[in-house]
Amino acid sequence: MEEFSARQLREKIAAGEVSSVEATKLVFERISKYEPVVGAYISVFEEQALAKAAEVDKRIAAGEQVGELAGVPVAVKDNMCTMFGATTCGSKILEDFRAPYNATAVEKLLAADAVIVGKTNLDEFAMGSSTENSALKRTVNPWDTSRVPGGSSGGSTASVAAGMCFAALGSDTGGSIRQPASFCGVVGLKPTYGRVSRYGLVAYGSSLDQIGPVTRTVEDAALLMNVIAGHDPADSTSVDEKTAPVCDYLDKLDEPVGGLKIGIVPELNSGADEQVQKALNDALDVYKGLGAELVEIEMPHFDYAIAAYYMIATAEASSNLARYDGVHYGHRTKRAKDYVEVYTKSRAEGFGKEVKRRIMLGTYALSSGYYDAYYLKALKVRNLIRGDFTKAFEKCGCVMMPVSPTTAFKIGEKVDDPLTMYLSDVYTIAANLAGVPAVSIPCGFDSDNLPIGLQILSSVFEEEKLLRIAYMYEKETNWNKREPRIDTN
Ligand code: GLN
């Protein structure tokens, strides 16, 4: 059963061929075997999951209608609010925080009858590229336990890769779904900004954050999008159905995109490691074999994406994180002598190093003397990058590039060097700045047997086409069929 995709499992459960209780038990067996090594979960809910699974099985046996994810064990990144368990964001400041409501995406999973098995580890407040910034736990890469799973959704991607759930949700502000998906050899989709409700997603960079699926197959990504996409009155930045109708992402998945023109930016791609470049070129050859045409495009402002992102994201974060003050939420210091110290000491004790670095950077960028020079300039660059994409999509139906310049790096290799860590986002950040959707799909392995991802980007609200393009490749290849051999010793 562990080899099933979420969709296959859903069909077999709905047909009564396997039970959700069996699937859920299998997942918890795997969790007890692999979790001590992999460390993907901050919390698991075995009892609650088995109860939900039994309820779904009972309803199926009674011939009742069940949801699109009926009985499928899924995981949720621990920066999405749930009324069950804690919502920690991988931070000490929220270690015991109990949310009074469910995030809309979580509500939708539950309404689709998914079985939520646990909440996954992440870089504190989703700030990072390796999950090493979690204050609560260390997650390793199932393909090589001496390496990072990527980040910040490293818990979600490691959990899917290790078969400790059948699908998961992640969040992506600058690459946090796609980069760990590529490091762990799974599929990760960042939808168009506004496609999925952010209500109940703990805000990092509000104008960049998006929730998206982490799955084993492109088909499962489409299935999850069917469940989570759509307008939400509780999130004013979610897009209404009139502006951009949600489609059935599974419906035409099998129809290849005819006359596909793939945009490539040769000088960008040459910045990646040789083996990553080779995997990309091989993937492009597969597409050419399927009738696609390559067109060279220009992204003249791409080089400034990282600088602009680290201004905008940190500025927004500094404002978003102001609410953790020892009064409204979370950790409160026991060492305060007066009320000012309640604020300062609670924050000093509760936040980790990277979060503090970003709050300082963001506050600086927003301060009156520097606002124009840094923040405003970054917003202008953001507009130029958006323009690059608009121009590009006049010439091509999608753009392909690496997800990350390297495969998974060693634990500890970059923690003391934030700038090098930030550079691992070069290929992913532009999509968030422009708001366009982008997916990472497995496209090979390097000589150390570490997964490599292919990134495909398309124009806003074109997830349906994007998934069809990804599916064309997945059907021709079988990279996603390989499984990591996890060393439990
Ligand atoms: N690695 C990037 C950062 O550290 C992106 C994180 C994310 O997408 N949440 O900000």
C-alpha cells in the first residue's frame, strides 16, 4: 500500500478495497520506524487520525458520499493554525500556542475527509532553506541522513519522501515548498499568489506567502489543488472566482499541452552545478521529444531578486512578528522587572537568531531615513521582475530552470553563513516576487544519489496548464518512483 499515490489510495478506500484505518496504521508504523531518524514531525495525532479513519470507513461502508481525500493520511506544516495540537511555527515563542481556529486550507482538508496525521517541522517562522532554523527539532534528508531536507517546508517534504504520510501541505514565501521538494525528490507546487487562502497561515511575508501541495506525483498535486484552491472571504488577498475561476485540475491533466514553447534563460542556468544543469538539459530533451520548442528569453532583472526579496520579506516579517510580545501570544518571560522588559525579554528569549536577524534587517529597511533607499527601491525591482515575466510569457507558454543550484547540502554546511544560505534561493524567489505559480518535479539524481528538481513556471492562474506540462514529463519518466533507503541505525 505504501507505493500508492494519494489518488490511488483514495480510490481504493472509496471502493472498499483497502480501509483508511489500514492506511493510517501503516503510516504510523512507518512513523515509529523512521521518525526517530528523519525528525519530520513536531506533533502527531495518532488517536485522532485513527478515529477519523474509522469514521470515513464507516461512512463508505454505509454507502455515503465521501470527500476528495477520503481516508488519505496527510500532514500539515506547523505554521498553519489547527484547533487540535499546538501551532508552533518551529519557534520557542509559540511552543505552547493553541490556535482558536483552523486555517482555511486545513478546514478544506478536513471537509475533503483527509486524515491529518501530524504537523511538520519547519525553519522558525518559515525563515530558512534547510529546516535547521527550527528551534524545536532537527529534520534530516531521507535520501542521506547527513544532509538537510531543504527548507523551510523540510518536514513536509521529508515526511512525504519517507512515506510517513501520503501528501502534505507546505508554504512558500521564497521557495520553501519547491526547494525542499527538489532536495527530497517529491513534487512541490507554489500556486499563484491569491489562489489559496492564507487565512490561518502564520504570516511571514504577507505579500509573498502561499500555501501549496507537497506530493509524490503531479496527479496528487492536482488533487490537492482541487481541495485547497479558491476564494475565501476571510482572506482579502484571495482571488475571487470571477477574476480567476478555479478549475478542476485533474480533469484535463492527461491532455498534453500542444505547441508548447518553453522559455529558457541560458546564462541563468549556467549558474547551477554541472549535474543540476545536465539533469535540466536532459529534461528539456524529453520535452523536445514530446514536440516542445525551446525559446531563449531574457530575465534582465533576475539578478536583483534575492536582494529585493530580503528587503521586502524581512520588512513584512518585522511588522508581522511585532505581535509576539509576551502579551498577545505565546511565551512570556519570567524575568521581567517592568512592563518594558515583558516585551523585550519575552522576544529575546522566544525568538531564534535568524528571526532576530530578519526583524532587525526589516526594521532598518522600513525606518524613515532608509525607507526610500531600501524598501521602496526593492518594491521597484519587484515590479521590474514582474515585467520580465510578463514579457517572457508573450514568447513562451512556460519557463524552465533549476530549482536550486545544488542538491541537498550537508547539515551544518551553511548555518553560520546566512548569505550563502540565502543564495540557495536564487531560482525560486522571483516567482514569489512576481506572484506567478511554479512547480518543482523530480528530474534525476546526482552521483551521490541525491534528487534533483526541475522548476516550471507559468503565468498567473495557469496552474492547470502548469500541472499538465509537468504531467507530460512525469508520464515519460519515472524519477518519482524511486524511494530512499532510510538508514535507521
Ligand atoms: N529560504 C527563503 C527564506 O529564508 C524562503 C523561505 C520561504 O519560502 N518561507 O526566506
